[in-house]
Amino acid sequence: MGLAYALEIHAAQMWWHVRQGDNLYGEDFERQNKVVGVLWANKRDSGLWFAPPEWKECRLGIQLLPLLPISEVLFSNVDFVKDLVEWTLPALNREGVGEGWKGFVYALQGIYDYEGALQRIRSLNGFDDGNSLTNLLWWIHSRSDEEEYGHGKHCWFGHYCH
């Protein structure tokens, strides 16, 4: 089972996470995106079936849903997580952004900014059906603000992180 998880995580990071310099999807797409919305057999889209490209919080959230212990492995690259959160945060200022989607952004923020994420999570007025307040609090309090944590060195699945 461990091999299946490792292959799935590697594939998700390769095909769905858009990192500068990978050159998998071209420079223009890399410059404008941090995650793929829909991946087809021969193309990639920025939008989702239910959301336009500007709804970056939905693209981040759909990649993280549901928030589980293994999510720490999928998002073990702290530098990528920071870029992804910083890319997404401005979209949260758009009128009509759902509180539930914000929770996923703040959960990832907790990987590198425990206090800031906790403060934002406490300010939420609603939660996604797949990510309750209890789940967010479990996630954020399982983080550490110690320097040694992060970058995959001490994650719950440390032997899979690199």
C-alpha cells in the first residue's frame, strides 16, 4: 500500500502542482498558475468544472480536499506551499468567496506560519462540509512553529518526505 501512496503523491505533485522552472506546461502557464484546474488527455486548464480561473481558492482547496494526515506528504515542499498560499491569498478578497474555501488556504498557511494561520482559522464563520472546524483545529495544532519542522524533515510520514 505504501508504494501506491508514494506513486499517487509523486504523480499529483508532478501533474497538478505547477512549480517555476519545471517547464512541464510552458512558461506562460507557469507564470499565471500554481495548480492545474482540470487535466485532460492532451491539455490543462486553469478553471474548474464549477469555477473560473480567478477562483484560485477553489483550485487550492480541491487539491487539498479532504484535509488528512497524508496531506502533509502531498504538500511537503514548504517553499511550494508558501508560493501557493501567497498566490491564492489575493483571491480571498473577491466578493462572495466562501468561508469553507478559505479554510483550506489557511490550513496550508499553517505549514509555515502557525500563528498567522491559527488567527485566520479562528476568524472563519463557516466551514466546508469536508473540512470542519474540528478538523482545521486538529490540523493547525498538529503543526509546529519550531524551525526544525517543515520542509518534510519531521512530518508525520517523515520517511516518505524529502
